[in-house]
Amino acid sequence: MRIFFRLHIVALFLALAAVCGSCKPKFDSSDKMIFHYNESNGIQTLDPAYASGQAVIWPCNQLYNGLVDLDDSLNIVPSIAKNWTISEDGLRYTFTLRNDVAFHNTAFFSFKKKRLVTAQDFVYSFSRIVDPEVASPGAWIFQKVKRDKDGKPAFRALNDTVFQIELVEPFPPFLGILAMKYCSVVPKEVVEHFGKDFRNHPVGTGPFQFQLWQEGVKLVMRKNPNYFEKDPQGNPLPYLDAVAVSFIVDKQSVFMEFMKGSLDFMSGIEACYKDALLTKDGRLNPEYKDEVALLTGPYLNTEYLGFMLKPGDKKNPILDKRVRQAINYGFDREKMMKYLRNNVGYPGTAGFVPKGMPSFNPERTGGYTFNPKKAAKLLAEAGYPNGKGLPPISVAVSASYADLVQYMQHELSELGIELKMEVMQGAQQRQMMRNYQLPFFRGSWICDYPDAENYMALFYSKNLQPTGSNYTYYVNPEFDILYERSQRCANETQRNAYYTRMDSLLVADAPFVVLYYDKVVRFTRANVTGMGTNPVNMLNLKRVKIGKI
């Protein structure tokens, strides 16, 4: 199967090279490193203006670059911008660009001469994100950028290599936002030539360039021979010759292809193969130690159940903080993670900010561990001794989380708390959650940028729906004051101290039940090297190699 798949990819390369004729060098099919992975969710576009989900973000990360990037420890590092300065008032960001970064030459669009990136390309690319006609889901990232009287955003090219952005107010996480794939640079002439078809005619500056895309069948990206980055020894990146993406929907079939060696990489864990690959404590099954490598690390995703706290019926038990706290104390998260998720994730025994964020500090935020005695005491104080008189509490979940809630049902029933599970389609649940129609609901929050503000914003009172993301209707003036102070604070250490204090207020008020903090889980074939993990689960392939089997 592996040999057939590789030969098929090589045949496609050769076919495209033939179509292009003498304008492109022929692809040498001998001894090439081609990295294979699968995307079960399919890919809707390769235009970074629409890079809103992992399925699109991963290939866009191979095809494009922005001003800055994140390393595997979430440090902001240079990319096309070799350095930058931030004005003392935090309003003006000035970037000095490299002068050796070129856009890809492809079979479908060949520049007459080497097309270097300039500051004006960033003006165009960023203006495109906020253009209503483009309707990019990433337009929100520039909501704090200053605009003139005609509504034109303050993106400025001071010359070919100096690019400047001006904000209306300080926003310390802004530099991290610029590492998002929305902020990739694209060439105006190619975008305008193809229009909406830029989605399948992508031209960027990344380590790999577009070769072919048969939608629903395969995507192939070929090594960019002119990529600007090098390894510490001065060798050009990337090492791989190509990346090939398949689109098998059935997760069991994906697992089988991986075990056959037809795929080099598999991300996440599914129920259909969880117990085959992992032991109960989350280690790689020793049976596969010579064939497979397991990579794990924190993933900035908090899985939780949220209480809707909008004032209303005074008899609603979840409006009583003591009932919410009792539910938090009433089940064993460590046992839940071990037996239901093979320890893929970390028990949610601290605040809302997940493990992996700098402000994650369980000692200062406090949290909830299994303590049935304390839960029973809180219930009694709330007027429900042993659960007597406490009405059933409905919780809305999607089918994939039903097992976790069933576990909670059993544990909480020992305290006299009856959970009534309502299984819903994800879209319906999200809509009702946004309309404050669900008293208790399952949610998850994956960070958009590496700053805990992204989590704290969910509980800021000015972010209530319909315009914000405060789905719990949490209102706490002390929290709001700290949140606003944090946004005026440029010092990262002090800002993280604010976040930790805010998280401790959330823990005390319990507008949520943290189930667990997620974990990046990656499986590679044993001959794959250079693959790491990072807390945003970005797929970085420019330093990956595939050795001989």
C-alpha cells in the first residue's frame, strides 16, 4: 500500500511537470522524502484569509509566512519581520522586513523575475482581511487597529522594508495575534488574477509550495527551493521534498493506513483505536514501540461545562454558588481521565486557563478536586441536604461527550444531585448557548493567540452576547476592573499576575465546571524525526525528516 501510494504521488508530480513543459524542472522521483498525513475533515480553502480551523491552518502553515511566528514554547519569533519596535504608549508597531523573501513561482502563475515581499504586500494582505467584500472570519483580529475618517485601517508601508501598524488603544496580546495564519502575506497580482479561485491557486512564501489539489482525494505541496530560512548549521529548510495530504473520512480506516505505514503521522486519539495504541495511563502500547513514536504535551484547550447565570427564576438552583461548587467537588476528574480518556488530557482541578499558559498557577487560583464531604456540606448549606428538594439539572452536550457526563451522573447521584443529559447536535447547542437558552452546557475554548486574555475575555461583562463571547452571563465588577487593568499593562509578568488573580475569582464563583485541559497527542512512524509538539497544536514540517526503514 505504501509503495503504491508513493508511486501514485510521484506519477502526479510527473504529470504536472509535463503539463508545465520546460518552464519548471522535472521532479526527480528517486529517493524523495514525501511526508503523508490525513485530514478527515477535508479542506475547504487554501486562502489564509479563511484559515479558521485546524484543517485549513495546517496546510496554510506550510504555504505561507507572516511577520512573526511562534516557536514550540509560544515565544514570538521573527519570520518575514527580522525585528520590530513598539512605541512607549503601546500604540505603534514598526516592523523591519527581510529583503530576501520571495513569493513562490508555480505552474499556474510564474513571475517574470524574482518577486520579493515588500511592506506594501502586508498593507494589501492585512487590508484584505478587514475588507467586508472578502468576509474573512479573521476580521476581528484587527478590531483595535486605528482607522481614518474614511474607515481605512492604519497599515502603512514607510518604504519597501518598513511596515507599521497603529492601534486605537494598547493591546499587549497584539503581537501574538500577528502570528495567526490570517496574517500571512499574499501577492496582490495573484489574488486579483484568480479572485475567489485563489482558494485553490495559493501563492505564498512558505517552506512548501502548491503542486496539486484533487478535492476530497489528495493535496500535494512540494518543497520550496528558494525558502529563506536555514537550520543552525546553515542548511536550507525544509528537509522534506513534499507533503501529501489524503482525505479519508473513516477514523478506523485512517488508523489502519497509519499502522500499514501509508501515513507518517496521526494526530489526536479516537475511541476506535484509543485502547489499541495507548495504555490506561496514557503511554504507548509497548507492542508498537519499534514501529510508532508517541509525542504529547499541553494543548491550550479547556474542556468545560458552563452554567448560565443570567438573573431570572430565583428558585433556579444553579444561581446559588454553593450548588455550583458542590457539583465541582462531587466527581473524581482523575479517575474520569484515566478510565475514559486513557489520560489524554490533564484533570481540570485548577482555573479556566489551561496548563501550558504562563499564568497557569493552581497554587494561586485554587481549584476543585474530588471531595464528597465538602460537596454534601455545601448542598446542605444551600438548603438541599443529601440533595433533598433539588430539582434535576439539565446539561446539554454533544454525543462525543456523553460518556463524560454519564460518568458525572453516576458520581453526583451519590450526593443526591440528578443530572439530566440532553444530547444535541453541535450547531444547535452553540446557537442555544449564544442565546442564553441552556442552563448548563458543554463548551470548549481553544486559544486563538498565546495570551490568557483570550480566556479571561469569556467572562468580561462587556462581552455579553450578542456581540461577545461571555456565554455564562458572568458579571463580577472586581473581575472587570482587573481585566481592564491587565489590558493596560505591557509588562508580561504583571499581566500574568492579573490573569491569575482573575482566574481565582472565577474558581470561587464557579460559573463553570472544568472537565480537563487538553493534551496534544501525536503518533509518528518510528523513522520520522524532527517532529515536535506545541501548545497550539500547529503542524510544523520544515524541520521534519523521514529516515530509511
